[in-house]
Amino acid sequence: MNLIEFNRHFPNEEACKEHLKALRERNGITCPKCGCTHHYWKGYRNQWQCSRCGHRTSLTSGTVMHGTKLPLLYWFIAIHLLTSTKTTFSASELQRQLGHKRYQPIWELLHKLRTIMGQRDAQYTLSGEIELDEGFFTVDSEEYDANAPRHRGRGSEAKAKVLVMAESKQEEHPTRRDVTRSVGHIKMQVIPNLRAETIDEVVMDSMEQESIVTTDGSTSYTNFTDMVEEHHAQVIPPREVGKVLPWVHIVISNAKRQLLDVFHSVDVEFLQSYLDEFCYRFNRRYCDCFERLMFASVTYQNTFMHRTYEKNVA
């Protein structure tokens, strides 16, 4: 859906309410009090009333928008921008475009949507041939003393460790000389350390047991033989990484560039949220996913725990 189509379908708040009402009724309204699925609409209150117990359900109750004081049009605009742009945007930019006075509600809105993106992608597992490697993302954290000496490389305190997985298969007739494999879906998971038991737990939740996994020769992957159908591990010279694990490192590079260009710096606490958005958009790059995210918005409840921050975070 492009911008002109969006403006035609959702010109005002009333159009957003009608679309959300139709989407929720198509998904089914269930009374949270008695479990009844038969309701009738009370238009003057914008609520459904249970035909059995009389309990009323609001238009946004049980959705990611539950309890919001922002106009529904704000939510629809944010969902459109998140699903129609190739890159993301900051809360301060959305606040400026909407002309809203306060930063905090817009920031919370975006993080709530990013959270359900992660919840939605968590329902699916990777399969087939899979590339796997870890990436290291520069982050900000109050736990780190900026004046204290830091380690370098994999153990750096300023780097967050991210396990990256990408479905990848050899193309019969590649169109590019540098990349001869096509990519399917991806997953990116922030991990606290590179211990084998930590990575094993993520892998078991993220991919099918019949998968064929290709990695470098790290000792963190020694248990993969017992977890997947095949595990191909090899020591990869730095110059050959792009040939053996092309899509993992393309994904890491693109994600780093996006975070750097848009947010400049990211708090370690919210890195997973930004990566969830990146993966959600990447995995649906060939489809118009406005309605997909709208469906997720009414299917999943908000789990983002927020608080007021003294400093603005992107």
C-alpha cells in the first residue's frame, strides 16, 4: 500500500475505527469474563456487549492498542510507515511528522508495534539449509563505565552479541557473481554470552530438527551435531566468509547500517526490539504487509513494559 492508497482508505479517525471494528469482528470477539463469542455492537459507546453476561469490550481492548490515549490514526500511520518503507524511522521523526507535543507516547507506540513483530516471527521456525554466525553490535549501556578500560573483540563491553540465522540455498542460475545463494527467512537473537548451552537453547527454539546448518569452526557450536540433521563446520578465512556464509553477513551489515543511519546509537535494553522490526520487514519483503501487521496488532496483546526516561531514546 503506497501513501496515496493509504490516504484514500484512512482519511480520518472514523475510517480507522471502522476498519479496526471490521478486522476484530472477522477475527472474532471473545468475552474475557465468560468466554462467550456472541456480541452485539453498541455504536454510541464504540463497544461490543456480551449477549450472555453483558460485559462490554472496547474497540482496542485485548489488542496492542489497549489503553491508548493516542488517536487510532496515529497507530495506522505508524503501521503504514513500518511496513511500507525499506528502512525504519525514529520516534522523534514520527513525532515531528505527526505534530504531537510529547515524545514519550510516540516512542512507546513504536516499541509496542516492534514487540508484536517479534512475537509474530517467534511463531515460525527456520528450516532447510541455514547459515549461522554471531554478530557484534555497538550499544550504549549505563552498566558500562565510559572511562574504564574495555576489552577488544568478542569480549568487548560495548558490543552486544547477536546470534544470526538465515535460510539459504544454492541457486541453479545465480544472477550475481558475488552471491550465488538465495535467502529465505532470517532470525536475530540477542544473547548474553557465547557459551554453547546459551546458543543451543536459541537454536532449538529457532529451527527445525531436520535442518542443515553451516557455521564456522567455533567451539560454541560443538553440540549442533546432536541437534540438527547435518552440521557443516569449518575454519573460514576472513576473506572467504562472504562466500561460505554470505547472507548472514549481508544481514548483519544491513542491520548495523540501518541502526547507525537512523538511530546513531541504540540502548542495549532495546536492541532486540529494533532487530525484531528489521527481521519482520526482511521476512515480508515481497508482500504488502500492512494488513499482516494490522492482524497481529489485534491478535497479540501488549507485553512491552515501559517507563518514563529522563533522556530521549530513539
